[in-house]
Amino acid sequence: MIDRRNFIKYSSASLLGTTLLNSCQRNASQESNAVRPNLIVLIADDLRWDCIGSLNDIIQTPNLDQLANQGTIFLNNFVTTSICPTSRASIFTGMYARSHGIWDFEIALTEKQWHNSYPHLLKKANYNVAFIGKWGLGGKLPEAKFDYWGGFAGQGSYYTETRKEHLTSHLTSQAEDFIGSQNDNFCLTISYKAPHVDDDPQDPLIPDTKFAQQYQNITVPRYQSEGTARSLPEFLQNSEAQLTYEQLFATDELYQKSVKNYYRLISGIDESVGRIVRAVKQQDFAQDTYIIFTSDNGFFLGEKGLAGKWFGFEPAIRTPLIISSLKNPVLTPQKVIKMSLNIDVAPTVLTLGQVNLEPQAFHGNNIINESHNAREWWFYEHLFEHPRIPANVGIRSARYKYLSFPQHDYEMLFDLNLDPQENINLVTQDNYQAIAEKYRQLIQESRQNLS
């Protein structure tokens, strides 16, 4: 098990997920003229990468752990923009935000962008496509674009006056009904609200009552020293992330309540995964079913005196990614250390569905093709307009992280091998000037190439 407090220094012990990846490719070849697999894409909201049981000493997620143990877990998975609508648009289309242009909650995908999304392309390839949960994008809800629609606009609520069942469980009940009605190939996307905060400032993290006593008799250690907050520039100390920290984590009592409820919300997702797996197995489909599990962004749990996401620090941009076959599980859990991104989801799902990909159609890669070159670096961008969320862009490589806050003319550079918690800003040190300049140039090139 990986110590979550030192969550970068593990790569040399990890294994390339060749077994599942080769199995995916072999199955796709064998099934090209036969039965294609079913596809289930599960997208959590604000679930950071290390909050599943196999990577965390406290949280209990037996169903997610089983998926990881029978498939492939991508240990260096990231989002290219850490906010709900932008990341979801990138997941659907495989494109960077600078190209799809969805920076807030009001903008919808254009028809051209939709036609390049994985739900549309799978529907075009005669899959029954279904969507359940938080749509997360602007514009009119695209009910007519799916064969089954169970989505909703906005953030949704965990409980309502008319719905006494917790939202996560309610979405899962819809999924069970859909799976139980299927005879042909399907692609089901479930977009959870959990573990995102609710709108009630007095009780923002509301788990299912069945998990109310979970973790009651333990004390969750803080993720990082509070002293690191003082090393941040003033504009970050006074940002929306700091205000959210005050609401969730400011006192020890509040911290324990908030983190435990965050964990309990994840337990609800884990139970949902178990129910979905059982529903598939009860149907005993002739074809295989692949489950792809990920999240739209991460979440600060008090690191640096922050909460929320938005900024290019590891807790906000690093998310889980698991791909698992239900009919052909691997014998040994596979761990991929290559950096993967949310823009890889669409081309990977389409490849599993045996849809031919047009060259240059996506910024992301098909990551079940292990022959693709490992990324040396990738570009982060967050341009959501908010008075207390400063825009930031950056470069994340295997070793270094460079962040720029252009509105404040402020830069950061971290050596992730020596400083995995990103506390020591090296950008003004003489021996790091060449690295900083290289990353400044990469940002300029990325802007030009993606615009």
C-alpha cells in the first residue's frame, strides 16, 4: 500500500499494465467481426487520486479495489483543467479546454464538438448510449442525443423533499434498471455528484445515512502541515480555496467531520460500483463489459490551508483511473506509471468499442495501446473567470511542476522528486533558471498549438 503522505515516490516499484492492455487489444481484434464489449464509464466529482482503499490506509472501498486488482490502475492520471464543466467536456471529447472553449457552467458543446464525443461516435456505431447523473455542461440538456437519459442540470442535491433516497444510490438504481433492460451493446456513463460539496454551507458534505457511523472511532491525520499555507502568495491565501478551507477544515473538529463525510460519500460510490458489477453479472451478457472509473478533478483536503480545486497543485489535478474487464480479469493487478490524462478517456473508450479513430481527432491518446510513447510533459490550464480564483497555467513533467499565475505575475517551480508536497518554490534559484525558461516556452507553444 502506498503511503498517501509521500504519494509521488513510488514509480520505480510500479509495473506496466501489460496484461490488461494486451488483453484489451487481443479481445478487440478477436471481436472485430463478432461481439463488441459493453462499456460503463463512471465519473466521480472531486475525487482525488489517493482516496481509494488500495492507495489509502483509512478509506474502505472494496469494490473499487477489486476493479483495480482485476484490471489496470493508472497511478499518474491527471486532469488538464480542474473544474467540473471544463474537465467533463474534455472527458467527452478528448480535447483540451483551449480548443473546446468550455470554461464555465453556461457554455454547451457545439454540434461539431458533440459529433466528436465518445457517446455520439458510439451511438453512430450502433451502441445504445445512456447517460445518468450530473450533466455538468451548459445549454439545453441533450436528452434526445441518448437512447436512455437520466441526467440532470446543475449540481443536484443529495436529498430532496420528494426523493428520500441518497442521490448516489438513486443514480445506481437507474443504472441497474438500464442494465437489466439491455440485450444489445451499450455504453453507459454515470456522472456522480459525490463526493462534491452540496449547496448547504452548514452541512456541505452529506453522505448516505447508511454510512453515518463509518470511521466514527478513528482520527484522520491531517494531510499536510498547516505551516505550508504561510508560504503561499497573498492572492492564494485570500482565494476562494482558502475561504472554502475555513468552511470545511479550519478547526480539528470541523476537519474530522468534513474528511470523514468526504470518505463516506466515496463509500457510497464504492457501493454503487458493487451494485453495477452485480447487475452486469446477473445479466450474464455474452459479450465482455469494461468498466472505466475516473473523476473530473481532485480536491484539496486542507493541504496548504486550501480546499476545493482550481489550481495546478497535485491534490487538485490528480485523479483515479481504473480500467477493468468483468469477463476477463487479470490475475495480477497492473499498475501503469506513464502519465495519463482526462483527454485520454474518449479515445480509449472508443478503442475498446472498436470504433476507428480518425488521425488528429483527439488531443488525448488511446492508453490501452501500450506502444504509444510515454508523455514527457503535459499542459495545464485554468481560465475560469472568478474574482477569487486566479487564472493559472502550467507544465507538469515526470519530475517538475511549473505554474504561472499571469494576473499576478507570479511563478512557481517544484522538483517533485525532492519536494512531492510542493512546498519549496525554486523558480528564482540560479540553477533552475534553464528549466523554468524551458517550461515558459512550452506554455507558449501549447497556447499556440491548441488555440
